[in-house]
Amino acid sequence: MKLKKNATVLFIGDHIIDDKSEKSVPLLLREAHPELNIVVSSHDKELLDHLLGRIKHEVKAVKPDLIILSVGISDSIDQKRSPSLGRYEEYYRFITLYEDILNQVESYDERVIILEPFMVVNPLMSECLRFDLDRKLTGIRRLVRQFGFSFVSLDGPINAYAINNGIHKPVKLNGVTPRSASYQIIADSIENLIEIK
């Protein structure tokens, strides 16, 4: 994906792409490409219905050349005590909202990158959370293919890093908040998709 110098890149979604950490994904991308205009609109624990309520307005206001979207993991965590966790009705709710969000940016075609949600399960976490996320990841991948957007696979690479280097090396105890290693994996994956002209 080719971008002009001074192109505007909008990071929108959850805490995965915030710029509060000194090693966050937007900051790593700024270091690698200071010529880009990077705008961050991330909310901690962003849920799909919250993002759906704001994405159209924010995209219209920013007019980005590239949208990088990260959302979905907070919905699984938010449902961890719900009887619907892992059930079809929760999957259907999730995928319907996710598709509604993608419809809001459909006109951007190939200028959208979807960051896959990820989770590193530790012994203190419920395996049902993992089951719930796996089903949702399958649905997300199907939607990304359907819309023709670019896609960054993160669940596999970050879990592989955890297996090879220690379960808490890439994420904090909750299994979803990135540490430096995960930020670098995400930033490198985005860089592999873009080329600055």
C-alpha cells in the first residue's frame, strides 16, 4: 500500500493502538516515518457499539489517507461473566456490530488495515474466553476478506512469542494489554503493508 509523504494515518479503536506508552504502535510508526501525519483516536476498553457510534464522524473530521482499526478484544473481556460468553447469540451480536463498523469505512477500500484482536491465556483466565475469541476471530477474517481490506494477523504471532519467550513477555497479566514486544510485532506488521512514496 503506497502512501505519500505527509499522508494522514488515523489509528482508531481500543487501547491496543493508544499512544500513551513510550513504545506504543503510533509512536513506533512516527519514529520510523516522521513524514506521516499520525492521528490517534483510541478509547480504553472500547466496545464495538461505542466505536460504531463515533467512527463515521471521526473519519469524516480527520479525512485520513489510511485507517488502522483495532477493536473487538474488549467485547470478549466485557462478556467474561456473561452467560452468553461463547454462545452463538454473543457471536452473532459481535459479528453484526463488527460488520456495521466496516460498512462505515467501506468507501476507503484498500486504505483500511484491520488489526486482529489477540489474547494470551494464562492459568488464571477462563478457557471459555479463549473459545469465545477463537470463534470471533474466524468471523472477523471472513468479514475482512469480504470487504477486501488489508489484515494484520496478531493472535498467532503474539501467542507464538509468548510460547517461545514466556507467557507474560508480550502482554500484561490480563492477557490483552501489550508490552513492548507486542507493540513491536504490531508496528512491524503494519510497516510490512505500507510504502512511503
